[in-house]
Amino acid sequence: MSNSSLDFIFHPQSVAIVGASENVAMLSGNYVQHLVNYGFKGNIYPINPKRPTIFGVKAYPDLKSIPGNIDYVIDCIALEDTPALLAACSQKGVQLVHVFAGRAAETGHKDSIELEQKILQVARQYGIRLIGPNCLGIYCPGVGLSTGWDFPKEPGTVGAAIQSGGNSTDLVRWGALRGMRFSKVISYGNALDLNESDFLEYLAGDPETRVIMCYFEGVKDGRRFFDILRSAARQKPVIILKGGRTRAGSKAASTHTASLAGSYNMWSIMIKQAGAIQALNFDDWVDLGVAFSMVSPIKGTRVGITGGGGGRSVLSADECEEMGFDVVPLPSDIREQIREKAPIIWDWVGNPVDVSIMRGTSIGNAEVLTMMAKHPDFDFLIGQITEDIPSVPDDFMPKVHNEVDGYIQIFKGGLKPIVVVQSEKSLGINEFSNWRWRLFAEARTQFVEAKVPFFPTIGRAARAVKEVINYYQRKGS
């Protein structure tokens, strides 16, 4: 199967939703609304024999009533009715059927396993490709396909192959809050036909995808998968989150997507040998996606750090050095520049820059970080948003605004790769109106709009950046 052979999946000219409904609690109705709301430019054909329209779109009683051929069918009917649906699809030139229904082989029931195999046999008989069963399908914002509400309509460069429907929607939503945008996200479930190797191979050759993210619980063909993974990792970063790492997780995987999870140690060895990047958990997976899709390639480990008071500066230095970074001393020529503006601190301030030292002077964090950006002694920068200034709003807010604006300007200037640390807070509803939390929320929005990569802690930022450095060092670029 060549890389381009799956292009038809992501560029349909027509989509039929079999079992379409106007019940907003049912995904069969959601798929119709998604096609409309996300601006799908092809023909939309809801199939429902009892209704003339579905959400304002003309409905049809069955596939044969639709004029002309159909490219893509979303199957929202019972699994046992799918073989007959595939026979009807064969008369309309259907190339792909997304089988949404679950309760298939993942149940472990003999009759469900046999039904899956019958569906596969019929699909192959008619030359129809399948996604699923037991999956959400395709999110491809560039053409107006979506599997969820309120996803970004703006396409990006991250492609994802994800066995879990819930993990696919979480990746899009949580990634979007950090500024990630996606080319294609495939939730493929039980992988009865098209599987992880097919989608990974496609994404590796997809010109719209620059970074690949994967969530696997198991694979169908280990040798083929390893060969494709190794080839893909040579072309672009491949970030893998493995589900079923423990005995309990492996048991859950078998009932979730009928997957044989395999040995986690073997998975770790395989990922390393292939040159891919292994995520430790879901948050780490998102962090790595942000780093690889939004951070410029970093060639060295010398870091310049600003933001926060004395305690945070000490911890920042610890976490960066523990990750293997070189927290270099502030160069003498930068000290001379500081002396001109703040002679009282020029021989006191260091790297990391302690913001409390600069209080009462005419220089700030972002200004010192700008000096670092122009200096050859630094390979990359970490700018933290200062949160620990014990001052009133009229004093505190301008300082944060200056940091945010300054970090964005450094990022846009492109002299050095920069990541920002903007911490997250678990707020109750009463806190949303508080000026402090609104200020930090506004800062995050500014970073998203400017496409600046940011992380909730310096430890997570350091971990993600280290993987970026390791990857490009392995590639020798």
C-alpha cells in the first residue's frame, strides 16, 4: 500500500450518514451537524426513512435513493446490519465505510468476533475499505470532517493515529488549548481492516503532516509495524503513547479495542530502536506534541532562563540541570548592558534571572531574555511568567503584560528557540472573575494566538525540550 493510496479517505466529495438522527444525544445526529458546522464542501446525505430533513439537510430513505455515487459512508446503525449495508454501498461506488458501532470483538463474545470477520469478508468482496468498528472516525479540518464539538477549524501540521475515540477527542481539545493544530486525526478502534500501520505509513508521507502522534493498545503485524515506524521516524518525529503498559492496563485494552497489548518492555525497546519518541503519560504526550510542532529545532543544551522570584529561580536551575541542560553563567557583555540600565544589580543578577532582584530598576525579565536571544552563549530560552510578585494589581499587571509582550516579540524575532512556562490552575467557578486568574488566562490566549509554545511547569518544559534536542541530534540535523 503506497502512501498516497489513502488520500481518498481524507478528501471525499460526498458523505452519507446511515442512521442519521436529529436526536442531539446520539452521535448519528452529531455527524450531520459536524459536516455542516465545519464547512464540508461536498454533498451531505443523511439516511433516515422517517424524516424528510435532518438538521435542515435533505434526508434520503436509503442509499439507492441518492443521486450518483458516494465516496464515504458513516455507518451509525447496528453492527449486525453492516453486512447488508456494505452490499448496498457496493452499488453506489462507496470507497470507505466508517463503522461507528462497538460491542464487537472487544466484548470477547464468540458471535461478535464472528460478526466482525463476516463484515471484513463482505467489505473485501466489494473492495470497500473500513475504519473501525468501535471508533469515532476522522477529524480533518482542512476539508470539514470532524468527530467532535468545538474542535479548531484551522488546520495544522500534527497528524495522529489513535486507537481510542476518547483519547482522540482529548488530544484535539487539550492540544488546542496549548496552540496545537491538526492535519488529520484518525480514531480507528478495533482496526478490523485499516490499522495502525496503514495510517502511520500514510501520515509519514503526508505533506500536510509534520509531526505524528500515535496512541496504540496493540498492533496487527509487529514486523510490518516496526519497519514502517522506523521509516516514519527517519522522516519526521513520531510520538507514541502506549496503552496497556501494566497487567491491569493490558486487560482493559482487550475489552476496549480487542487488542493484545504485548510486553511494555518490548514496546519501549522497539520505539527506541525505531528512533521514535515515547510519551510517559497523556500529559507528557501533549507536551511532546507541543514541543515538536511548535518549537524550532534546538541544537545545543545551553539555556537562558528568566521569570519568578528567588525560590522559583533556584528550582528552575535544579530542574534544568537535572535534565542535562547547561545553565550557563550570565556573560560579562550582557552584564555590561545591564549596568547601563540598572547599575545597582549588574553584578548580582544571574541565570536564571531572579525577578525580585530587578524590582525598582528600569529593566525587566523580557529585556534580559532579549539580550540572551542575541548572544551566542545560549542555544535556547525559557521565559517564565512571573506569578509570585507580592504586589497590588496596578503594580503586578503591567509587569506580567511586559513579560508576555516581550516573550512574544522574542519568539517572532526568531533569533533563538524559546518556550514559555505559564502555569495552570484548577479553578472553581468563583475564581474565574478574579483579576489574577483572568490575567494569566489572557496571557495563555495571547500565546496561543501568537503560536508561542508554552508549558505548565518548567520541569515539563525541560522534559519535552530535551526530547526535541535528542531527536534532532540523532538525525544529525
